[in-house]
Amino acid sequence: MKFILTSIFTFLFLSVGYSKEVVIDMLNKRDDGQKMVYSQDIAKIDVGDTIKWLPTNKGHNVEFLGGPDGFELPAKSGLNKEVSITFDKPGVYLYVCTPHKVMGMIALVVVGGDVSNKDAISKVKMMGRGKKKLAELLGQI
């Protein structure tokens, strides 16, 4: 029994110890010249990792439009607010900046290398440049 408890504690301790935090900036313009973007179009992370979005430029937020089955979409963030989300479920997640999604301010998170819900994400209704950019991003994963 003592061995089992020690093993469980060690596993939990190591699992927490190896999770990482990825920082994504909300930007008016990225170094590559793209406007109304996040600093990463596709973030590839492991299960248990956290992404922190920073409102580097004002007027942006984070709103999730899709994720794997069973993922409860969090409420959209307020404008100019820092947001942190820990991803415990593998799959593809789609998020946008609510005021700028038509301008193509959208991005993906791929958790655990699992792209099994890619087709479901491709069916999320997008408009303007967001529609074209979603197709491009899905083609890259």
C-alpha cells in the first residue's frame, strides 16, 4: 500500500512539474507584417500545458469557437484582459479575437498532437479573411 501511494504521489508530482506555460501576445501587427494577429497562429502543446494570452496591444480578446468533443467552451474574455487556460483534453481548439475575427485574427491550439477533430473545426462558420485563414491553418496541421 505504501508503495502504491508513493508511486501515485511521484506520478502526480512529476506530471505537474513537467507542464509548461506558453505565452501568446494579442497584437495589432506582428514582426512578419501580419496585422490583427496573435503572436502564434498555431500553438502545439502537451496535455496539461497552459497558454497565457497577453493583451500586448489594446482592443483584443480571446473567444473559443471550437474544440474536441466534451470541451466546454469558456466564456469569451473581456477586451484587454490577460487570459490563462490549461488544456487537459487532446485535440484541436479554434479561438478568435471577437472584434477582429472577420479580419483574420484567429488561431489554433493543437494539444497532444491529436488532430482527430480537425474536420469538426473546419465546419465552424467563419466570415471574411477568417474563413480563408482557417483553411490555411488547418492545412498546416
